[in-house]
Amino acid sequence: MINRKRMLDEFYELVQIACSTRAERQVADVIKKKLTDLHMEVTEDNTGSKIGGNCGNVLAFLTGTVAGAPSLLFTAHLDCVEPCGNIQPVLKNGMITSAGDTILGSDDKSGVVAILEALRVIREQNIPYGNIQIIFTVAEESGLKGSKSIDPALLRADFGYALDSGGSPGEIVTMAPGQNKLEIFIYGKKAHAGVAPEEGVNAIILAGKALAQINDGRIDSETTANIGTIQGGSATNIVPDKVVILAEARSRNEEKLAAQTEHMCQVFEETVKAAGGKAEVIITKEYDAYVLPETAPVVRLACKAAESIELKPVIKATGGGSDANYFNSYGIPTAVLGTGMSKVHTTDEFIKEEDLYTIGELALAIIKAAGQAEL
């Protein structure tokens, strides 16, 4: 059993530490001390220097006591979205919220404290365990940059769990999309809008004609697309000669992702050209999709552990990316576990107190089940 008071106190402690993306130094140093106190091998990589941050990913390793047990990875991220300064957690009627003018930070401190508590309990109660690797990533909220920048050679696990999803404990995300980012540059021709508008080619109009033909939103059950930002023009008396559009496409099916991306590129290029302008599209692969079969050890172990603490496992797909996308691409099958975090990225964010404890119990149950080496 976990220590509920200790877990709640630690959650309060961690959410009150400043942890903006690329500025996780303070919370990372606190976490490193906690891991060192657990007699783990603790290191920090050089991701901070790669991404312009003040901190790298924090890695820790605990040698197991059970030969033949699978080596587990547990991961959560250290950064939060804004506003995350001066968070004041409030517990009322079984719900933990912020005071209302900041986020709460259960995304992802709920995952962090669950992992830390499970590690303490196995040591205190002499519970058998296999090898355990912990990775607390940075800059997850700015495009998974921490996991994207980690050296895959540092990974030392058979499979793993990212504690970083909404939904109740017991929900296991086994499918997530890949994402392509599109930067679209549309070029027209500048002219004076009052004196010689016929000499210009309006890039905003060109963009509008293309956008009217784009398939976006929910494409099908696996695929989405979105036009995120558009910027162009400088004054009402100048025919604008350039527009920049940022967009994305996502799908859990790589062929569909490629097809949707190609559709968007083709529409912009052909429509703009036909209207007298030019379009250039830069495609960046943000991360790959992953699909974990229900028969995979990482899924079976999570289901077994959930059932052992009377949770009903729920296998689900998601439309969002997480650090698990990168860990899967590095060859470490990684499922995402629901922690109960709700209304994240808003000042209405909350987590049920009971869910906070339950995700700690589930992390502990996974370690126990793996230690039995009966997969």
C-alpha cells in the first residue's frame, strides 16, 4: 500500500515549484535529490543544451532483485504549460484544483509522484522487483522535445509506461497518431492597393482560395488535420505579397497520414499556382504513430496489474502525441496510462484525490507483477 499522506504532500510540493518549458532546473534538482535518496543511479543528459533549455532529461536506474524479470521504464514529464508560477493547490470535496488563476500541474506531476511513491514502497516493504529505469523528460509541452532529443542508447528497458494521460487510472493508451507539421509559404506580388491594385497578386486571397478546398478537422476515425495559424499582410494600402500558414496532419495509420499530407500540399501548390502565385510547403515529421497489440507484454502486464487492485483495464486509442511516441520509435514498447488529470492546460484543471492515490497504486502493482516474472 502506498502512503497517501506522503503522496499528497509530495504532489503539493512539486506543483508549487516553477517548471516552465525549458526552465525545469529547479524542479529537476529536487527530483534528482529524491531519486538519489532512493539509492538510484541518477544522471542528467545534455538535452538542455540541444533545445535552449536550462535542464536535461533526468534518468535514474535501479538494479532489480529478481533475475529474469522484465526491465521496466517509467516516464513522466517535468514541465507544465503556462500559467504555472505560484500555483496554490486546493483540496475541496475530494477534488484538487489550483486557486483558479493558474493551472494545477497534475499534467504531469500526478505521474511524477506516482512513480516516486511506487519506488519508495518497494524499498520500504522489501517487495521483489526487476530492473527499473526512470526518465523524467523536459520540454514535453513544446513538442516532445525532451524525448525527441534523448540518446536512444541510454535506454535500458524491455518496455515501459508513460504516466501522462487524462482518463481514469486503469485506462491504457495503446494507439496514438503520428504527426506531420506543414509550413506553407504563399507568394503573390506587392502593389499599391489604391494606385495600382491590378499590378498586385494578393497572397491572402490566394491563401483563402486554397484553404477553401482543404479537407480538415476529423477526416476519419484515425486521421485529423488542422490549419493552426495564418500570418500575412502589412497595411490596408498594400497588396500583400506573402502569407505564412502553419498546419498539421495526424493519423494512427501512416498511409493515411501520408495521403492527408500530400492532399494538403497539392491543394496549396496547385490552387495558388493557378491563381497566379506560388506556394512552397515544408513538411516536418514531428513523431511516428504507434500501435501496441493487446497481446504485447507491456499491455498484458498493465492489465494484470490493474486487475490486481480491482481496476477494470480499458484499452483505448488517442488522437494526441506523448513521449511514448518517441520511446516506441526507439524500440521500447511504451503504453500511456491514465492518471485522472482533467481539463489540463486550463485554469480549471483538476484531479480527484482518489485518482492521485490510485495511479500510485497502479504503478506499484505493475512493478509487483513484473517482479513475479510470470509474463
